[in-house]
Amino acid sequence: MLVLTAALLLSVPASADSITLTLANPVQTSYAPGTVSFIATVTAPNTNAADIFLNGDSFNVDSPLTVDDSGFLGFPLSLSPGGTYTGVLFTVDVPVATANGSYFGYFQILGGSDGNAQNPISNVAPFEVDVVPTPEPASLMLLGTGVLGLFGVARRKLL
């Protein structure tokens, strides 16, 4: 009987509960200074055996950008099988003197089958922030003047 029980237990494939983490827009653009918010959807598959707990996070981003993970605090503490949640997962702050270019990072959710687990259960790698030049006020004024001029010409032709 013991041999039969052991054989049955060994024949059952091991499965770990998991979540799927998807960013709505993993590549974003910002001026310096600026802040961009990353909205994520977290889903627990129907195949999970029980609730999965979202107990913490881990992240990194290229310097000089910084990550504010306080959005994760608004996520549910756990997800039941088939459960889903969408919200701001984290924000990235772009300091004043940041050079133009692409900056990369990752974000990982830690958790597991109980409220103390700290196993990596899902991650987003990489996400990207493209820092672009801030438009100069003179350029914006020139553009605005041109648009007003076009409206004036169009109005004159209609009358």
C-alpha cells in the first residue's frame, strides 16, 4: 500500500501557483523632470489550487531614474484562482538634469501560498522610459503663431 501511495504521489506533476503580470504600456516617454506611471494587470490563473499572496516587490531602474513602488500597496493582498486586478503598479521619476536617451528597469512581485512567502512569482523585465528633450518656450510660441496664421488665412478664404 505504501508503494502504491508513493507511486501515485510521484506521478502527479508538481505545480506551483503563479500570477501573470502585464504592463499596459511597458515603453513610455518623459521629459526631464517628469514622472511616468506604469499601469499593470495581475491575474491568477484558474489553474491555481488556492489563493496566491502578493507580499512584496523588488525593482531596479537605470540611474539617475528612481522607482516609487507605493502603487503596489494599493494592490490586493491576495488573488483567488481566476482573480484579476488592474491599477498603477509603480511610477518612475525622471530628475531635472537627466540626459536624453532610453533607461531600462525591471519590477518583480514576491509572494506565494501564504502571507509570509517571499518567492518571485512574476516579473516585468524590462520596462523602458525614453527621456526626450523638453520643448523650448520659443519653439512653442513659434508653433502657436503659425497655427493662428493658418486659421486667419483659412478664415479669410471662407469670407
